[in-house]
Amino acid sequence: MGFVTLEDVQRGLAEVLSLWRTMQSSDLEDAGADADRFQTAFYRFVDTVQGWVSGLNRRPEDVEAARNLPEFAELFDALPGPLQLPFETELEGILAGQTRRVDSTEQS
């Protein structure tokens, strides 16, 4: 991934939120496909955040420090409650310099 901007992150977030709303109102017939699309978008968003963080001049040391920065606070504030813990977990790994392992259930 090349240079990633906060605008790229915000676009990814908008897609995640849109698919989250779609998934929340899915009927039984569409639920599986909607969940797959959401999961793909969520991890693409996480990858975008990772690219953005890697380009920051001053990276936060941990999630708590990140939450105190306006750019990160905006992301956390926008995420629905059920998505905050998964995002926090992913961000923890990003800030620790870990590479995310792709889960066998993830769609590509």
C-alpha cells in the first residue's frame, strides 16, 4: 500500500459504517452475504489505518494515547459500540508493530 492519508481512512470508515447499517437491517436471505461484505470492508479499513499509522511522524504509543488524539478520537466516536473493541484490538496490534494475520474466514 502506498502513501495513505487520513482522507483514505475516513473513506474506509464511511464504507464500514454503510455496510454495518446494511448488515443490521439484513433479512435472513441476505444476512450471510452482507456480513461477508462488512467483514471484508472492516479489514480493508484496518489495513488502511495501518498504512496511515505507518506514515505518521509521531505514532501514538498505545491505544489510550491514540484515543487522546483528535484524528483517532474521531474514528472511535464514529464507530458503533460493537465495533469499538474489535477496532481497538486491531489498533493495538498496529501500534505494537504487529502484522495482522488473515483469518481463514475472511473474504478477499
